[in-house]
Amino acid sequence: MNKIVEVLPDKAALIQRSLEIVISKITKAIEERGQFTIALAGGSTPKPLYEAMATQNLPWDKIHVFWGDERYVPPDHPDSNQRMARQAMLDRVTIPEGNIHPMPTGGSNPSADADKHEAELQAFFQAQVGKFPKFDVILLGIGDDAHTASLFPHTEALQVRDRMIAVGNKDGQPRITFTVPLINHAREVMFMVVGDSKRAALAQIFAPTADDFTYPARLIQPRGQLWWLLDESAGGDLKT
Ligand code: 6PG
């Protein structure tokens, strides 16, 4: 694993830097493989990145968009990560609908929907069962509790090693989430972390020793390139 930690002066600089990196990876992936696959993070931090991507003249017909996790709500629900990304980016660009691969949340059975998305990923990547596909880029955030995607502290989803998709659990609310091994197989994993509320979590994530199941983002140790983009308020005094 190759880890790069960059502390940017503020959120705007972090968004600009993340845009530069994502665009460079889009160009590289399309040159090498004819397409680019990205898994979006939810929450609030990445929204300006999605808005900025929508202003770029990108080859959207060659870009496939997934989500690293999703709240178990309908796609038009205010909490939906899909809804946020469509409003911030996808509704503003000429991306074919077939290039958008949302996590299914419309049923009444999160486990069945997780299995459904597992099958969708297997089909898209032509992945053999038990083999993990390589996303070009997986974007992630962290919570104040050091969760990432919907991998929350001391939940079963943290231990899933033989599946791509699991059912996460936030205070009893179901989520659909990428698993640790799927994230760790990505070519590039990029954390975007803003705000002093994330300092304590970052200190534990970067600590030489701490419990991985208490601070789940510690489990993200990809074989590829790991990026930590932090703003000054989050990472200013971090020993990296
Ligand atoms: C989600 C996200 C989650 C998010 C962190 C950080 O569905 O909420 O995937 O993991 O990245 O909670 O959220 P903020 O960017 O809003 O701080």
C-alpha cells in the first residue's frame, strides 16, 4: 500500500485537489482500459467535488458511477446518497443512465438488496465468485466515530471478508455498504476529511496501535494508492 497524506489549507483547496486527482485518474483509466469506475461517498463533504465534476467536460459515456454505501431509504428520500449525487452532478451531465449503478434500497429486505447489488457488481465486472473487482477510484469520508462508508464500529459488516456488499447498521438503521475487502482491492482509495470534529477520529486512525473494530477506517489498507486529503482544521496537528 502506498499512502499519501495531504493537508490542504481549507475545504475549497481540498475540493480542488480532489478534483485534480480524480480527473487524472479518469484520463489514465480510459487510456488504459477504455472506461473509468468510481464509487461515490455519501455525506456532505464530497458534494462540492461532485458539483465541480459536473462543470468539467468529462467523457461521461465512459464513466461508470457506483456508491460505496447507501442509506436504506428510497432514492428520492432527503437522506439518500444517490439523490445527493444526482442533484449535485448526475442530473447536470450527459451520462447514460446505464452508467449509473445505484445500490438497491427499494425493497423491504436489506439483505436481499445487498445480494442483488452483489450480483450486479459481479455481472458488471465479470468477476468470478470470490474474486474482488478493482474499482479505479473509491471515495470515502469518515464519521466522528471513525466509521467509513457504512462500516460502523463493532458491527458485523466489518468482519465480512467473502462478499463485496454487506448490510451495515447505524444505530439500528440498516445501510447497504461496500465491504472492507472490496474497498481494499481498489486501484485508488481517496478519503476526504474536513473539520475539527474529525480530529479525534483521525488521531486514532493514524495511531500506531488502536482497535480496528472501534475505529473502522483503520481497516482500509488498500493494495493500491491510498489518499488522505485533510483540511487544516481536521489534520493540522496530525502526526502522519
Ligand atoms: C454516509 C457516508 C459516510 C460519510 C461520513 C462522513 O453515507 O453518510 O458514506 O461514511 O462519508 O459519515 O460524512 P460527512 O462528509 O457528512 O462528514
